[in-house]
Amino acid sequence: MGYKKANDVLPQHLLSAVQQYIDGEYMYIPRKEDSKLPWGANTDTRNIVKARNREILDKRLAGCSVGDLAEEYFLSEKAIYKIINACKNG
């Protein structure tokens, strides 16, 4: 998310109207519903997490304990169980 100066992007009449409600403070303007992107769409994070989760499942199926996996991946045992169940069901 980048910041833009309202003076540079808004017409003067709209800027004046906004200043009646919020003057000199930061304001977040959310995206329109039809232009929202799904989580991980701009980065490779989604693929990295998917590969990591598949690796966790493979190691579990090969006999690695949940406790060892939790320690190796810096996750809780509960998170490891959720990953394993999600991979098996998905």
C-alpha cells in the first residue's frame, strides 16, 4: 500500500469536502469489492506455504512425529494437525 497526496489526486471540491471530516490526518480508502485481490496474489507466498504444507504432510506420512514437525517449522502442534488435515482433505 502506498500513500498519495490528496492534493495530487483529488479535485479541490472533493478535497475540501473530505477536510470537513478529517483534516490533516491519515485515512485508509479500501479497494472496491470488484478489484480486491485474493491473499498472496501479488507474491509467491501462497505457493511457498502450499509447498511447505505438502512437505509437512509428506514428513508426517514418512513417520516424523507431530512434535518434531512443530519444532522444525516453528509451529504449534495444533497448527501441524490443522495443516495435515487440510492437506488430506484438500
